[in-house]
Amino acid sequence: MAATAAVSALAIGLSGCAGAPSSSTSGSASGSATAAGSAASSTISLTNCGRKITLDKPATRGVTLNQGATEDVLALGLQKSLVGTAYLDGAIPAKWQSAYDSVKVLSKQYPDKETFLAAKPDFAFASYSSAFTDKGVGTRDELAKQGIGTYISPFGCPKDAKSADATWANVYSELTDVATILGKPEAATPVIDQQKTELAGVQKAQNGKGLKVVWYDSGDKTPFLGGGTGGPQLILSATGATNVFAGQKANWFDGSWEKVVSADPDVIVLADASWDTAAHKIKYLESDPVLKNLRAVKNKSFITLPFAATTPGAQLTDGAQTVSDGLAKFKK
């Protein structure tokens, strides 16, 4: 596959663990993919994280380098277009497990360049820009020179490019991008329609109305919390709950326990990841001499959901449903 890209500098989009959400600057729109020319043409034009990429035919030997990217492909039912996958933050949902099992796992984290290239990929999908560095499988420019196209979730662009705003429309746009790159743009329509229906149910229920929530992603001494512009805010807004830190103009941010204590939330939502489990966070909260007195901790008002369901992607609607169902138990 021929792949051409406008050259731009790339930066690692994550701080801390490689699986963690990025806090790069947000923009107003995600990338967009379109089939160019006549109906007979298979050329694909794609703008992604500020880079222009042109593919002369759909990708048929894709590799996914993060769980979010993998789940995009699985949700679309296009796993046969993959020759490899890598880097899980947690368990794959049961509904996609069979499809996931049909794809070769290249590495528990990012594969080394040799392992990646041995799969003979023509395209690589990632949730975060950290995949495309010398510590990952190589830079986007290097891979383009080898005829390998690359795509980063519009929500995980490097810091020198604008990331997409966290909106449901942009979540759907990413699914459309991935389907188009794999030559099956029509595969996105039923998936998006189903997610819209599920989301409408969550929004109608408003199970979070009247409840104050803190979204606790990771960290002990300094909690990494959900701010007002990312996946957590999308979910909490859909449920009608109040995000205690909605005023933070960031998807995620380093917060303080003092402010959490001052807010004394009704509910704490916990991200469950292999690198920082919900069980670990609950143990920390319940053993801390101050935090154990929080109303949510004393009442065990916790909602746990997979890390992949806390970030914009194929599982985000599932995350909204899980949080909605959990909040229903704590309604005032």
C-alpha cells in the first residue's frame, strides 16, 4: 500500500504510564476519511491529527497498537483485516472476545519494531501518539517511507497537534474513519445507530440527577481525575449527574484530595485498568484516615468500569450505560 503523509513533528502524547489518557490540547473536530474519485476508485484521503494521508487502496493487513484502537475494529466486525494486535489495558468485552481471539497478539505492550514489521502490516492504528515513537514501532514518517499508513485516535493526537473535542459526534466520526480505512465505510452505520439508541436511553433515564460525582482514574498521593472536557464529562452529562470537577478545562488532570474531601461526593466512579485496578483504588480510599470518612466511601457508593470504557471510543456508550445503571442504585 502506498501511503503519503505531510511531515509534522510528533511528540509523545502521554505522561506517566503508556496506557493512560492524554491531556493534549483539544480542537474542534476529529479527522475525516473519504473515498476519493468515482465509485470504482478505492483511493482514500484522510486527515488525521493534522496530517494528510492518502491510501491507494483500503488497508488489508492492519495492526492495532492500543485497546481502544483494537475495539474500534472489533466493534465494526472487521477483525479479518487485522494481522496483529497489542497492548490491552484490561479485559476485552465478552461480546468481542471471539473476534479478538482470532487475531494474533504481537505483544502485551507495544511490540518492538522487528516484531511489528515481521507481521508485514500495511497500516497501524493507535489510540495514543506514544505508539509512533522510537520507543514504540517507529515514527509516522518512518513508517510512511516503508509504505505503512498510520492513524491515531483524534482524541489522542500528539501535543503539537489539536486533538478532537470529546463529543459523541466525534466518537462516531472515529468509527467511520476506521471503517473507511479498512474499505468498509458502511460497516460503521449500524454500529453508530445502535450506540445512538443506547445513549438516548441513558439520557432519557437521567439516573444521575441530583448526584455529585468524582471520577477517579488513577494515582494515590495525587489523584488523576476526570475534568470537564473528556470522556468522563460526556458520560456524566448524559446521565444527568454533576461532575464535581466539571470546571476543570481538561479531559483529565492532577487533582488534590483536599478538594475531593471538600466536595464530599455522593458517588465515586473508578476506572479499572491492569496498571491501576479499581480494587487497588478502593483499598486506598478505605484505608486512608481522611478519605475513609468520605460519604461515598462510607456508603460504598462506587461504580467501576473498564478503563477502555472511560475514554472516547467504541466502549464509551457501554461506559455510559454502566454508570447510568450504577447511579440508579444511589438515586436520592
